[in-house]
Amino acid sequence: MQTTFTSLDGILALLPSLPGRLAPIQETLITNLIMLGEIPSPTFEEEARIKLFLQRLVECGLPDVSGDEAGNGVGIIPGRNPDRNILLVAHADSVYTDKTDHSLSVLSDEIIGPGVADNALGLAVLATLPSLFEMLGLQLDANLVLLSSSKGLGRGNLDGLRFFMENNILPMEAGICVEGAQLGRLSYSAEGMFRGYINCRIPEDLGWQRAGQNSAIIALNDVINRILEIPIPRRPRTSIVLGAIRGGKSYNIMATQSSLRFEVRSESAGQVQAIRERVEDIVAHATSTHNAQFEFSVVSSRDPGGIDVGHPLVKSCRRIMECLELETEIRPSMSEVSELIARGLPAVTLGITEASNLHDLDETIRIKPIYTGLAQLLAVLFAIDGGLCNEPE
Amino acid sequence: MNLNEWIHSNTIHHSQFWDLKKLVEEKQRQGLKISLCLPTLNEEKTIGKEIVMFKSELVDRYPLLDEIAVIDSGSTDRTRDIAATFGADVYLSADILPQYGEKKGKGENLWKAVYQLTGDIIVYVDADIKNIHPRFAYGLVAPLIYRPEVHYVKAFYDRPLAFSQGVRPSGGGRVTEILVRPLFSLFFPDLTGLVQPLSGEYAVRREVLDKIPFPIGYGVETSHLIDVYEKWGMEAIAQVDLDQRVHRNQETRALGKMAFGILRAFLVRAEALGVIGKLPELSTFLRQFQVSNANFEQIAYEIVEEERPPMIELPEYREKFGVAL
């Protein structure tokens, strides 16, 4: 199979037949998906899943396979030119605890189970690429660096990827973040963001006589109302998402503890900072009025940024997706791509298949579109490898 | 060999067989053919996963299995569709040897597999395993490949999730510990060496499978063990620890039916072998209680433990495989 292309048209000509040629990899891919996806991998506890990922790469005969101090797993599919590298990233963590039943069900047209799309499938694709290259007899010019990153979600704050980017010695030309869902997504910019955690405690010694007058729920409710009063501009686009709230024990017991998790996003770094300062003021005010102890912490944050819509990598991705008749959904991302772009590496996030019930226990992916997703990924790799995604000097 | 020696030498952990490349080389050197049989009845949730995994790992990556077959008892869900989608050979039990009629039960499927499948070794794996892994097949087949004196390999599952002291109880499920182990202790003490005699996963050589009868219902595992023990001795039996197996949990009442079927099959065997004296005619009805509006009612379930003869007694089988009685 041809792997060296001097124009995107050559790659596009190959595309219509590509999904069909990828179908024989089905058993290997689904097996990797089951094996990886059925290992619980909550953020900070990805070790077992990443260990299996590395084991699968070793079984494929990859020469450079290793883990690092941050718990990431890395393997390299060697190219012809040892000086060139393309980075492929899939985060190994999922939003489910190890108490969740991680069994997947494989039906004839879909696969169901917690985390199957986000991101067991992304990781399984990376684990399957060596077999896919072997099946098609492919070798690229650049090395393909397959990174299964740890600590990606929530409080993990992309720490695994950040460690890798800070300490990695290989010069990278471009990055692709692989997500199970959704096929057609294209992310090449990041919004500014911070995730905040507010914890409220009322001293235990407030007796039952005062129940109703004060409680951690009432105090937190006041904070929430004030956060909702913060003016949000339409431009630059900004949002506050109140994600989760916890507090109290039962019907008739005064709540002594409550907490709020929320996220602020904006295209403007200044807006993100301004809202953060407002929240700090609100919390300080509530501490004095409610005789409560408030703690406000920022658990993760990102700076806004992105590559230009006219960047050759973005343009190549869009043309490849059009050729595969995918409806391109362009959206900013909070995930791995933001970290790569912030470090000056041209990068995009691509989805592999159609999915539904995301982050529910019956998260579902469709099997057939996976081959279109894989064809898209290979085509983008060919384009990067052929130097077709570099910005003009 | 005394029982302790047997437990020591014939109880094996699957991790001993991690080197699949070596296992496949030895299999090829001996020219063996291996068939995997998955008996099914409405297993759409798990069957696809099992087939995909065995095919990817034990057919494509390491060519250990020559045949993956589903023998279905007439599922009304998508079991057969899904199995065919992922490339298994799918058979309806009723279509195999139709001249001998159709009986309902897992043992019927296992028996018909002996005729339908072509392997020198058949490995049976239940289709309801949630945490399926290639070890469920290679772990059972490996002792047969490496040790010619072993004919029948049974799975057991023992992986403590957390245990701090040096000694802990181990064994089978409720029916094993309450019924089968006491029966074996009384009448076939050697067979108490099996940790989980009722497990549904085992690999067997054809020359053993075609010479033993198959109860079609719950009694098939118990009866196989007794027959293999009587004909070939404990040396022919081995057991492999496959770590943890996750499957559906059964209610106590359902286990009552299972125990009834096993007990019937056991008594018939014990009588035939002269281990116990002549039995009166045994009832086929199990009676359980239910309460409706404070009235206690009995429900009678008929549990018939019919038996299929050794396959070698069928002329069709002898012709297909070129063997004589």
C-alpha cells in the first residue's frame, strides 16, 4: 500500500476504498477494546490499564515500549526517518470508579458499557495501530509515538500529558488526540477554563435549637445565587457550568457540610481571571455572613489558544472528513489538544465512531463507523507524514 | 497416586501456560486439531465478546483453535445472529443428528458437539462469562497438549479479592459444597480433590468424550467425572485455576432444581456402578413452595435427567470419524 504522498489529492483518492480494507482488523480492535475497557481506570489509578496497553504493544513486537514516572505508557512504531516523530495521544482514564461493573457487551452492530467511547476505544485504536500497520504492510517516514496518558480528566488536569511534554526528548511535528467519540469532531482550539471546588462547613457545635436558621446547604445556596449573578458576556463567548452539588445527611439533620463543583470557560483569558476573582470575593463574603468555613480551590485550569482555521493541518483534516462524507463538528476542546497547542505543537482531536449515552453505564458505540474513523485517522497521518500539514515557511 | 499427590501434581495455575507461542508449536508438532464449543441459550449479552476475543487471540494471533462453534438450544434473542456476525460456526442443536430427536438441556448440546465438531480435543466454555479472557480456552487445553496421560481438564476459579492471613477456605459454589462434595466424600473420595467439580468449562480428548454417556441436564458434569474416574482413573483428570470468573448469580430456588437433577444423575450412576444398593423408582418431580394470600401452595417441577449414549455407539459417528466400537 502506498504510504508516501506529495499531495492531499493522492490521499483523497485512496479514501473511498480504505474503510473496507481496514475491516479485517475488527477482531483485534474489539479484543483490545474489551481487554482495556474492562479494566477500571479512574483518574490517578490508570496503572493496570496502561500496563496492559504496554503489554499489547510488546506482543506486537514494538521495540520501544516504556512507562514513565507520571504513569504514562509510550510505544513507538518506527518510521524510515528516525529524526521525525508524530504524536498520537489517548487518555487512559475514565470517569468511573473501580466499583462500577466495567463489563462490555458486544452486539452485532454496537458495543455497550461504561467508558467504551470515552476513552477505551481511543486507547484501543492506539493499541491496534501496530497490528493495523502490519496487516496493511505500512511504514511511514516519521516514527509514530503512541502515548497512553495518565491523569487526564477532572482533577488529573492533564498532568500525565504535561509531564510527557515537559520531559520528552523527541522533537514532534504534530499531534493527534484520539477520542472514541464522536466521529466527525474536529478540535484545534481550546477555551480558557478553570474548574473550581467550593467546600462549606458549619461548626458541629451549633445545636438543634438553631436548626433551620443555618446550614451548610443554605450557605452554599447563597454562594450559588451570587455566582449566578455574575454577568456573563456573549462576546467573548463565556459560560459557567454548575456541575455537581453535594451536602447534608438526611431529612431532619442539619447539614454541616456541602460542596459545589463548577467550571468556567471563556475564549478570553481575561474573562476567566475576572470570574475567578469574583468567585473569590463571593466566598469571602459568605464566610463572614454565614458563620461558616468556606474553602475555594481551583482544581484545574487551561489557557485559551489554538491553531488557525487556515492551518494546513486543519484544512487537511476538513478535506479528508468531507471526502469521507462526515459532517464536521468543529468545537473547542478542554482536553489533551489544548495542552499540545499551548506548547506550540500543531494538534487536532479526532473522533473514531458514533456514540450515544456518553458517560452513562450504557455508553454505546457503533461498530461499522469505526472503519471510517480509522480511515480518517490514517489519512491524516499520511498527510502529516508527507509534510502536507506544515505551515509555509 | 494418593489424593494429596494428585492435588499437588494435577492442580495447575493457568499462568504456567503464558507462553502461547510455545503451546501452539507443541500443538502443531503433535498434529492436533482443537475445537472450541460454546453451548448457548439466550446469551446475546456475552456471546459476541467471547467469540471476538477467542478469534482474535487464539485463531488469528496464536493459531491454537481450529474451530469455534456455537451449539444453540433455540435462543429467542439475537445470540445466533451475533455469533454468526463474528464468524463462529453456528449450529442449532436440533439440526444435528435430527434422527435422534431433540432434547432440552445443556448436556444435549455438549453431546451433539462431539458429533458435529472435528477436533481431537474439544474445549467447552459457557457463554455467560462476563470477564472473558483467552485463558479460559488455552488454560484448559494446555495440560492436554503437554501431558499425554491427562484426558480431562476441569476449570476452577479461585482468586481472593482481599485476604490477609495464610489460610482461607476455598471451594465451589453452594451446590458443590452442600451436595456434591458430601456425596463424593461418601462414595467417591478421590473426586473430592476437584475444587469445583460443577464448573462448566473443561477440555477433553475425543477418545474420552465419545466413550462416555451424556446426561442432558444438570447432571452432566457430575456424571462425566464419575465415568472418567471409573474408566481412566484420577491420573487422567487435571484441574486448572483460571482465577476469577464473573457470571450471573442464581437464586437458591434455581439451585434447588440443579441439585435435584444432579442428585438423580448421581444416584443412577452410583446404583449402576454397584456403589449403593438397589434404589426404588425415583420421582422426577421437585416440589417447592410459594405463598399466595397467606396460602402455602406447592409447585411441582418435573426435572427429567435423560441420558444420551456414548457417541461411539452411533453408526453415524463411527462412519464420520472412521472409528470402530
